[in-house]
Amino acid sequence: MNLSDKSLKQLNTKKGLKFFLTEKGMTPIKAVRIMNYENKLKKLQGELIKLQQWVEAKGEKVVIVFEGRDAAGKGGAIRRITQHLNPREFKVVALPKPSEEERGQWYFQRYINQLPREGKIVFFDRSWYNRAVVEPVNGFCTQEEYETFMNQVNDFERMITESGIRLIKFYFSISKSEQAKRFDDIKASPLKKWKFSAVDRKALELWDSYTEYKKRMFAKTNTEIAPWIIIKANRKSAARLEAIQHVLRLIPYKGTEKTF
């Protein structure tokens, strides 16, 4: 594959040369692709800063939900989105399994306690939708609890959006073979293997069950008020850029020209 003059100039920069000196197995095409991704990401992250400043100035409240298969890249996408934001004005919520006290509460109560006040953004790395897919697939809730959730979730989202919260729901979708590959990479990494949980261990075996409950979730909860945005996430870099672009398009931040 021939490289354009523009790509050749990129490779002849300090950054381009650094890839060849520090990255094993680097090729010119791969180096150009990585640099293009990083340039696009940097530009979009600059827009996210403007968006956050608008949210704060206008007293807006934003909730962004990240759902998807295990190892689909939800956490990585959140890290890229929040990388340069003011940490005082957002939080990432990744709740552990409920305590005994929480199990006795209304299911949505623990999530209500995490919703943003004015001027803040909250990112849910998994959310109340645990009860739509992960819990019933793994036997962590009863059929009655599942059905109650499915009957209430649209009303819950209608209430929070009517209260002034801007709600964005992402579902990161990957293939079975890609999930298996990522699990192998995680297990082989001394820095990442702690992420491989008992739920992950059963994910491939329960793939079809996850698919069935996912379809039910989309059929019931893909509403006009709170639609799902499906991100095809086999390529992590493309998925991250797409998610950021959706956020920038869906939140009408003003006061400066959008440059993405």
C-alpha cells in the first residue's frame, strides 16, 4: 500500500519516528493509523472540555450509560472521554454488587443516589441495566425481580429525563471471537488479569443467553425518550471516537463553535 505525501510527512516527525523505535512490530501503515487516531482523539477531547464548561455554566445535568458485553471496551472509552476533563465536575460510577441493605431497597434507589446535581456529568460503567441482562443470565435475580425491573425502567428513565437530566445510553457490541481474544489478552497480562472475574469466566459459555436478554432489553427499552446507541466495538479506537462524537452531537453545548 502506497502512503500519501501527508502520511510520509507524519512518519518523518519526532512522534512518527518514536513509534518505530519503541513499538515492536510497527509498520508505516499502522503508525499512520495510530497517529491519525490520536490526532482525532485530541481534537474531540478539546470539544469535550467545551462541553463540560457549558454543562457547568448552564447548570445542566448529564448521565451517560455504558453497557455492553464483558471486555467490550466500555471502561477504555470512559477513560478517553474523561481524560482531560475537570475531575471536580464529573464522576464515574461502577457500583459493586448490592449490599444486604441495598437488596432490601427499591432496585433503582442505589442508582438514584448517584445521579448528578446541577453542572455535573455522571458516567455509569454499567448501570441499572445490570438487571436487564447480567443478573438474569447469571441467576443473580429472580424472574419476578427481572420482570418488575422491565416494567419500571422506562418510567424511571422518563421521570429522570423530565426532571432535567440529559440521558445518553451506549451499548458496546463485539463479536464472540473478539471477546474470546480480549479475554485471552487480559488473562495473559500481569497488569490486567485482575479484571477477569467469575462472570467473565462464564461469558462465552453463556453467549446465547446474553444475546437473548440483550434483544429483550432493546425491544423494551429503546424508547423515543431514551434510545440506545449501539457502538460496534471490535476496533477499540473507532468505537471510542464514535462514542465521543455521539456525545458531542447529542448535548447542545453552546457559546463556542463546534469544530469536530
